Amino acid sequence: MKKVAPFFVALGAISYGIPASLFKLAGRAGVANGPLLFWSFLGSAIILTLVQLGHGRRLRQQPVTRRQILAVLLAGTASGFTNTFYINALKFIPVAAAAVMLMQSVWLSVLLGALIQHRRPTRLQVISIGLVLAGTILAAGLLPMTQSLSLWGLCLGFLAAVAYACTLQFTASLGNQLTPLSKTWLLCVGAFLMIVISWGPQLVTVPMTLAAVKWGLLTACFSMILPLACYSLFMPKLALGVGPVLSSLELPASIITAFILLNEKVDFQQIFGVIIIIVAVMLSNLAGGRATTKS
């Protein structure tokens, strides 16, 4: 399991890069953000509930307390907060700037993990984080910066990064007594409840359309089901700092998906930034492998 864990965590991160383009396509189809997120998270919750009932063990049959179940449910709200803050940030700042702010989750997650586990990251992991941040700026096309940015938009983007960092750490540290399916299901239900509360006013005023259902269910697979399943099952198998760096693959995935689906231009600077991020991921895996060998 430990040998394939980096691959599946990377797969989960890549899947997180796809919904951004799908959200844009949904917006072009006239779908509002509230109904889109509602059907995306509701679709994820329904699908995982059906799978849980059909194949998973019941929660009462697993060695877990009610307090631990509640903790995982609350942890799931981090995914809902990530989407909420990120979508609102896009109202004030460009996508590239929002992506850079979201990638702050790399060092935030490593810092949070170090505080939780009382372990310092290795020098190679710190170098990897620095490369990720440098590559993110290039890959997002932020140099040179020719326009002023909204401070409120940057704050919302940073809050999205904080929520995403919490998602990475919570999926690795909470509810490991549960089966991966049960844990993913609880995380998804918690996220759905947060979306209902956060977007309730818009859900009441904006009519639900067939297009919202279609785009919501499509994004559900990439924004919730696949990444949460990969993170819940394989993130606990990784060494400290490896998972957050692997999560940075979301940005290259976003750029490639936007190029394919939206015909957005990709220049040499962005390609170079993507290469830097991939090198950082390789260094992080090398550091994680050394840490595993020593232990």
C-alpha cells in the first residue's frame, strides 16, 4: 500500500484540478454557483451513501465512537469551505492569482502536520515546498503582474488555502479506525451540510435547472468522490510533508484541463512552472522514501 500511495494521492490531486474548467463551462451554460455546488455535493453524498449501504460495513460494526464520527463529519466541512472561499475569491481576483493563493495550502499543510505530529519537516521537503511555490507563480502566469489585486479577494483565496490544508491533514489523521469508504462518506456528508448552510439563501432564490443537476453530478466525481477516496485511503500512508507537495499537482492539472476544454493559451513560462512543480513532487517523494526507510 505504501508503494502505491504517492500515485493515488497524486491522482486525487489531479482530479481536483478538473472541476475548475467544469465550473467555467457550467457558468457559460447559465448555471449559478449555489445550485452547482449543491448538486455536486448532494450527488457525491447520494452516490457514496448507496455504495456504503451496498458494500460497506455499518458504522456501529466498526471500532469507532460517536465523538470520532462527529469529528470526521466536521472535518468534511473543510472541503465545503474550500469551494465556498475559492469561488467567492474569483469574483474579485483573476483565476491565476486565486490559484497561487490556493497553493499556499502546501506550506500551510506541512506546518499544520508538523504541529500535530510534533515533527519538523526535512530539509529536502522544505526545498520541495519552495520549488512548488516558485513553480506555482510561473505556472499561473503571474509574472509580470500588470494589474492591481483586491485585498479582500486575496484574503478569500488564502482562506481557501487554509481550508484545503485542513482537508489534507484531516483526511490523514482523523477517522483511521473507519473503513476508507465510511470515512469518505462521512467527509462528503459533512461537506454537503456546510454547502447547504453557506449557500442556503441562493438555493432558495435561484431556480434548480436540469443543467445544474447535470453539471453538478459531473463535477461530483472529480471534486469529491475520487479525491476524498484517494486521500482517505492513501494519505495516512505517506511521510510528513509528502502529501501536501503531491497536492500541488492540482495546478498543472488545472492548466492542462483548461487548455483542452477551454482552449486557454499556455506559454513557455507556464510549462516551465509545471516542470518545476513536478520536480518538487519527485524530490518530496524521495524525502518521504528516505523517511520511511529510516523508520
